[in-house]
Amino acid sequence: MQADAPRACRFGRRWYLNNESWHPSVPPFGEMKCILCWCVSGETHCQRQECPPSACASPATRDNPCCAKCRGECSAHTWAP
């Protein structure tokens, strides 16, 4: 017997293919850029971007709106689904 193909996921009114990832859209807020969702064999998994603790006196969030960074630091997006 042959195994079924991986199933797609439904999130809201949209369907996503297996292993596809997206930022969810939540009315009335719109796209949630600090949250990443992905489809795994018909199950939706979502995770908020993890941010390191900020140890600076006046953090800036311009480079990465999800995480506060000290002024002058480089920002890097790190997702680990």
C-alpha cells in the first residue's frame, strides 16, 4: 500500500502546502511579522520570534521591529522552526 502524500494546512481562509511557511494575518491587526507559522503534514505550527534579553540603557528597534537591539548593533533574523 502506498503512503498518502503530505497533507496541506488550513489557516484562516487560506491553504498552505506541506513545509510552506508564512507570517499569519490576524484581523484587525494585519500581518504578524514577529510570528512565523509553517505546515507539517497537515498540522499548523506557529512560533513567535525569540529575542535575546536586552541589556542596553536605550534600545532601538528600527532594524528589527520584533526585538530590541542596542544602538549600533547589527540585527539578524533567526528563525528556528
